[in-house]
Amino acid sequence: MINLHQKYNHYLKTDKILDEGGVHEKVITYGWTDDGKELTGYYVLTECHALYYNLKEELIDKENRCPTGTRR
């Protein structure tokens, strides 16, 4: 099982910037995704993006969370 705390918590406590999936931003939060019965992956929310990964740690989707015109 992936240890999200070990993988991403240091981004929350420092000024360290995530540089994954074409995103170079500060991490806001992270957590698990599920289908109602079992875990399907995890997400990482940055200042302007939501990154979605499967349990093989492969990026499967990236969404822009910033309003139009404020994208970084």
C-alpha cells in the first residue's frame, strides 16, 4: 500500500513545490479515492490543479481548479 503521508506530508509543512504531471505548485492536500467499496487510487490538490493517480502511482487525470484567467 502507498504511504501518502510519507510521500506528500513534507509538502504541507515546508515551502517545497510539487513538480509532477506538468504541475509546479504548492500542495494543499491529498487523500484517497474509492468506488464505494474499495480504494481505487489517490488525489493531490495543488494551488490550481487536482491530480488523480491509480494505485500503481500512475497519473490518470489532471484538472484545472483555478478560475479562468488565474491559471498558473
